[in-house]
Amino acid sequence: MKKIAVFTSGGDAPGMNAAIRAIVRSGVYNGLEVFGIFRGFEGMIDGDIIQLEADSVSNIIQRGGTILKTTRSARFRTQEGMKAACEQLKTHEIDGVIALGGDGTFRAALDFKNHCDIPFIGVPCTIDNDLAGTDYTIGYDTAINTVVEAVDKIRDTADSHNRLFFIEVMGNDSGQIALLSSIGVGAEAVLVPESDNDMQHLIQVLDKGWNRTKTSCIIIVAEGDEEGGAYKVAEKVKDKFDHFDTRVTILGHIQRGGNPTCMDRVIATRLGVAALEALMNGKRDEMVGIINNQMAYTNFGSAVKSHPPIDKNMLRLTEILSA
Ligand code: F6P
């Protein structure tokens, strides 16, 4: 293996730059030539590929976003797109590729393997923390800390006005951000797609008349919850409890930006180096992850097959503590 390439794909995640840095620097350390593919699979199709040196990744470990840019590529889902991408990799004499992304990226890589014989290794990067085969994905820790910081501020104003707030956090089919952030902010209830009786708990909290004992009420709603987003949940509740002064906040894309936390930088560095070494050791079509603080390798198919289950014991914490 002489030349390898790295690219970022799908939704960006804080810590992607730290992972790019780790891959480039460890590649150079091992005597490899490392190339960056810009704009994900789109750039692969277009041949938007340049060589990166150790100093190309100076001063990026602390930056959110991705210096390589990212896309969700529709063209790559076509036979022609994949054929063109493979030809570009061959033209650049790339011997192995490291893909930084989430389940969409690894699904695409899985498909690509039937059209191109170049080995791929994946590094889990998504704020959603919804991949099997790793306890943490890069970006999750930063995202939950961003949520906690924002909700702490909302709590101040909610408290001053005795208000009920519904706060929507990201996670189109995963409640991992909602779960941990709800514990971190001391939310009165949390609604996640993985549980279908959380609306009952919410009604109980409101039935008890929270404002007789507390001065504010924070409900965290995962965007993918089956009841609908925060606005829909607030509407449903309003019919029954029209005496509450209710507000809704959608935190949105602030959750995807910002400087990565130390935890995300360290995880990204460990996973980046492990991905490079996995390619050099002949592994292919696998995602590197961290399970119980040890490096783990999961084939792309298993990594995207199903979301890791929500921890029911963690979910109970909000119920127990919301009294
Ligand atoms: O997958 C990460 C994620 O941030 C989800 O939580 C969210 O639903 C989605 O991406 C939003 O994607 P986009 O930025 O393309 O609207």
C-alpha cells in the first residue's frame, strides 16, 4: 500500500478534522502518500482529489466542520456514478480509502464494493451515535454538550416565566442525543423514537401539575420521535393542558457545529490512526470503533444493520428524577 485517500461524507460532525489530521499524519509517519477527496462521493466522481502533507492538517484539530467538505451524493447512488468514482481512484493510483461518515456513507461503501475492488475502511462520524460496532461516534459528545449549554440558558428564562418548554434535538431515527442531554439538563421528560410509552410519562408529569412544585418544565423531544417533532407534541399537549404557558425551541444545526470537545478530539485521533493501520494490515470493508475502550472492527453490513438499542435504564433515570 503506497497511496491512500480520505474523504468525509453525509452530515458533518465536530471531530472530523481531528480524524483527518490523525489519518494524514499517521500515513506520512508510515511512509505513505495521503490524498484528500473533496465533497465526499461527489468529489470522488469528479476527481476532486489532492495530496495532503503533514502541514496540510496543521491547526485543524480544534475546528468543527470538515476541511474536506461534505455532501449527500445522489449521483453516487447510480451505476454510472460509482463507475466514474472507481475510475478516478484508479487514475490517482489509490490503493485504499478511508471514509469518514455515518450509516448512509457506509451503506454506499457497501454497495461500492460490488463495483470497485479498492479496499475501504470506515471511521464512525455522526452526532447521532447510531451505529452498531462502537460505543461512541465522533461528534456525539460535542453535540450533547452543545445541547446542554443551550438548554441551561433556556432553563433560566423558563424558570423566570414559569413556562413549559418543548425542545427538539437532532436524531432523525435515534434518541441518543435526546437521552443523554435530557439527563444532563435535568429534563422533566424525554421523548425518543425507540420508546412508545414516553408520551404517557409526559402526560403523568403534566397531570401532576408540575407548576405547583417547580418553576419550569423542560421536555426534550428527539426530532424522529413517533409523536412528531416538538411543535406537534406541544400541540397535542395544549389541547389537554391549555393552562400552561408553553413555548417550543428547535435547536437545529447548532448541534452540528462548534469546536470538538476533548473527548471527541481524542476519539477521532484514536480512530483515525486505527483506520490507517487497519488498511495497512489488509483489512477492508470494515468500520473501526471503540467498544469498552478497546478498538473494535465491524463489517459495514453489521454496522448499519440496526441502530444500537436505547439504554432503558438510562431512560428510567429521567422518570425517577422528574418528581
Ligand atoms: O445524521 C446527522 C443529522 O444531523 C441528523 O441528526 C439530522 O436529522 C440530519 O443529519 C440533518 O441533515 P441535514 O443537515 O442534511 O438537514
